[in-house]
Amino acid sequence: MFYIGCHLSCAKGFFPMGKTALALGATTFQFFTRNPRGGNAKALDEKDLEAFLKLKKEHGIGTLLAHAPYTLNACSADAAVRDFAWRAMTEDLERLERLPGNLYNFHPGSHVGQGSETGIRLICTLLNEVLKPGQQTTVLLETMAGKGSEVGGRFEELREILDRVKLSDKMGVCLDTCHVWDAGYDIAEDLDGVLAEFDRVVGLSRLKAVHINDSQNPRGAKKDRHARIGEGKIGLETFVRIINHPALEGLPFCLETPNELDGYEKEIALLKSKRKTNR
Ligand code: FE
Ligand code: FE
Ligand code: ZN
């Protein structure tokens, strides 16, 4: 199966998001667990959840990606910011148990001058507090562009986090194409080489999702400015190779391109038309 979708606003609930995704031709989607800039999550609506789970089953909607708020910084120097990260992640993971078997993606964080070693230690402290042995959600570290003091711009940093988390089997990685490009990995000229390096350092079995975004900037720019598919420096050809790459078969591909719904619909149709198999 080709699981392709986009980021959707969840203001009206899961069932409306599912309907929107299907109308766009999507087979998966991503949503924020709460306002991306922070704040509290809305209470779950049981009827909405029930209707959504039925729709998901009926239409074969694939694994979903929940995205943590951007303000969540597990390795801030400020204890109050780290406390918000702990609270938000704890609540989000509790709520996601109502949608079992999906993915929760977060940005590892910015160490804000403390150094990546301290950053990694703080991120692992948080993960070791919030992960539960019985949980049914896989928590994903997103590959980052390396902007500012971001942790996770190098595959080695992700590896270190995975190594130090006790319930490591609850963890995986989400590869963001714009971010790895901006971090310096040449997915345009050497996709096989980048995936081989990911496999060597992190392990391809850890790769659970792909954020499919073009980049406004040249490779290595560390800027993290997404572009529409084929309108950035990565280019359409690379995305055709990515969605058809055997190492990425079956993973959910999620667009986070600067688009309204009609733009997402076009990009989903474009990528579907570029799939080499009918699966
Ligand atoms: Fe993200
Ligand atoms: Fe992303
Ligand atoms: Zn980004």
C-alpha cells in the first residue's frame, strides 16, 4: 500500500479530519495533538473517536502521525519549559492510547547553548520518565535541520538517544526530507548513500515515517524552510525516487508543504501518479 497524506488541522475532531483526508485522496494524515505553539489539549469526544475509528477501518486509513507542539523542548535550560515538555508528552501519550498503534512524533529539542551532550542527556531523562511498558504508541524522534542549537541534525545524535532510552522498543525515527537536506545529507544526488548511512548509524528498522517536504534552501543551509514538492532545491525527481524506494516501502509519507487543502490534494495526486506499482 502507498500511504500518503498531509498535515491537517484537528480543530473539529478526528472524524472530520478523516473525512477531509479521504476527500484529498490521502491514505494517512498527521495532526497536532494540541495548539502547535503550546497550550492545553481539548478533551476527547468519545462519539467523534468512535466514528473516526470506524471510518479508518472501513477505508483502510493507514498509521497516523500525531505531532507534538513545536514549543515542546525536552532539553531547554529552563526547568519550567522542560516541565511543560514532560506534562504535554505525558498527556498526549495517555490520550493516544485511545487511538492505539499509531505514531507520536516530536522534535528532540534545542540545547540552547548547553551543548548537545547535555541536550541528549535531558531528552533521555524525559523519555525515561514518560514512556510506559504497556503503551501502544511508538514515539518518533524527528530528524532535524540543525538550525540553531537543535539536537537531531546528525543521525549519530538520534542513535545516542535511542541507546540511552530504557524502553527503546517504544521508539523510532521520522525522517523529514527538508530537514535532512538542510542538515547536509545529499538525498538528491545520493539517496541510496544517505539511506545506507541511516541504516548503519540508526538502523532502517527504526524508520517509521517520512515527512515529505521540498526545501527552499540549498543543501546544508540549516534553515528549515519547507517548499512545495518540486518547487524547492530538492526537486521532484528525488521525491519520485523516495516514494518508490524499496527501503521505504509501506511507511506513511506525510506532506508538510506550504499549502492549503487544494494544494495538498494536487501534491497527493501528483505523488500517486508517480508511484511505479499499484500497491
Ligand atoms: Fe516536525
Ligand atoms: Fe517535519
Ligand atoms: Zn520543518
